[in-house]
Amino acid sequence: MTPRRVVQQPLGPRHLRALALIANGHTDASIGRQMGVSTHTASWYVKCILARLGAHDRAHAVALGIRHGYLRLDDIQPHPQLPDHQPAA
């Protein structure tokens, strides 16, 4: 088993907001619009999040965000084009 990575720098409020938007499938442009910043700034937030979490990509960042307590599954909204999966009874 590989050792767990420790987050080098904690995520600030802007990074946490961007991480939640990433988890919900937003592009850099959409993150910028939602946060009131440029696409370039949103891209910078994403790069910082990946670096701070030691993530390889956005999906890995979301998984690490959940693992480290930055995100909860409740923060992730179901995609509107995918069927809602209900647990088997």
C-alpha cells in the first residue's frame, strides 16, 4: 500500500469554492464566471489545488478533497443529464 500524501498547504476559501465547482464538473471558464474572476485566474486556482493536494488531475483532486475532508459527497450535485441512481432496497 502506498503511503498517504499529506497536504503541503491547506486550501483557502477561494480554493475550496473552486474545488467544489470542479467536483460538480465545471470548466475553468465556468469556475471563473461562478466566482467572478477571469478564466485565467480560475485556471490558476485549479493548478494550485492540484499542486497543493498532489493530485494528477481534476478527478484525483476531488477524490483527495473528499479524503482530506475538504469536500463531502453532499457537496457534489448529480449531473442533470444522468439518471438519478437510487440505492437498491
